[in-house]
Amino acid sequence: MAVQQLMVQQGLRYRLYMQLVPEARFRGISATNLLVVGLVLLSFLFLALETEPTLNTQPGWQQAFAIFNVFVVAAFAVEYVLRVFIAGLDPEYRGLVGRLKYMTRFYSIADLLAFFPELVVMSLGLGVPLIGLRVLRLFRLIKIARFVPAFNIFGAAVRRAGTQLLTALAMALVLVYVSAVALYFIEGVGGEHQESFASIPRAIWWAIATLTTVGYGDVYPVTPLGRVFASVIAIAGIGVVALPAGVFASAFSDELRERQDAKLSERVHDYTAQAEQRPADPPPVD
């Protein structure tokens, strides 16, 4: 009897594993994960509607928002518990230590933050307004990321170009600081003594807006020397923006090409293996 119960339990865990773990499926997305994606998208829709004054002040809509949020939080809590429950089918996450390792994964932490803070507030009846917790619902976007291959390619491209991107970021920060210091002395000290350039931290805002080619126009130099220097900085900003974009585009292209080559090689290998398993043609009969 115990053996039969174990077989039923393992069968249930296996079916849940096939439904909840994207890597367990050869293609497509399971119905359960498709439901999770739908709930995430609906939660973002309701998050937008909750900020509309004409809706969040009406009792009917307030009740609808509250009921939907309770349903979504409960659904994501159940999903999280089931994911931890089936994690042991993977040898890497078996046992207590394995479960703890699974729960500290990036996706697992995002799953927890997507519902746990609101669940605590709802369960304990705390007087904390849920408005401040709404921003944590953005973690639900990561729940969709695990089902979209493009996000994995994006992350792999960032890791591939990590050193180059950090180098470009360091160069940009140095240029921002040097530009802010220069405009501080040109405009804030030796020029028209503008309030916007009265200190280096204030001048940093102008440097960031200029080097990123945003150019809000709220702060700008007025002295001839300041305008000359600002022109040089604005031209340099084109390179600051283009350099990391080019590095990332190259890494993304390389990652995509390697994945396509790997997929093609896998197909060729499968085709070759199937061809070797086919019976040889019989010799011709005279």
C-alpha cells in the first residue's frame, strides 16, 4: 500500500514538474504556465487601472480590485509552494540543502517577492497601505521572462559582453565627472555664477543630460567658454551612447548565431543517428 501511494505521489510530482518547469518540455508552453502568464498580464492591467482616480474611488471597482489581488496573491503563493515541492525531482535540488539552494535562485526570489509582501499584509491585517507594495508587482514580469527565449538570449549577451560594458560604463562615469567639474569652474565659479552650476553635484545633472544626448534644456551654460566646452561634451556624448550599444549588439548577434548553430548541429546529429538505426537495404536479387 505504501509503495502504491509513493508511485501516485511521484506520478503527481512528475505531472506537476512537466507543467511548471519550462525546461522539461521540448517545445511550447504548458497550460499551467500559460495561465501564470495570463495572470501576470492581468495583474499589470489591474495595476494600471488602480491608479486611475475615476475608478479607485468607486466602491464597486475597489471591491473588484481587492478580490482580484487576493486571488492573484493566493494563486502565486500556491504556484511557489508547488515549484518548491517538485524541485526535488531535479538531482541538484534534492533534500533540504537542495531545496534551500532552489529557493535562493534568482527566479525563485523573484517569485517570492511577487506575492509574499502583499500576502503578509493581507494575512495579518496590518494597517500598511498596499500602494507602497504595488511596485513589487514588477517582479512578476520576471515570471514571464523564464518562458520567453529572447530574455535568456538577452541575459546571455549581457554576460558575454560584461567586461566591455563595464569598461564603457566606467569611461562614461569618468567623462560625466570631468565635465561636471569643468562646468563648475567655468560657469559656477569663474562665469555667471549660475545656481545650477553652484556645486559639482548640481553640475553632474547637466553632464548626464548632455552626455546621454537627452538635453532637457533646463540647465545650460551661458558663457562663451562654457558653450565651447559643452559643445565638445555633447559631441563626445554621441560616442558614449554608441559604444555600449555597439558592444551589446555584437554580443547579442554572436549569442544568437551560436544558438542557431548549436540547434542546427543538434538536428544534424539526430538525423545522422536516425539514419544509422535504419536497416540496411537488402542486396539485389539476380
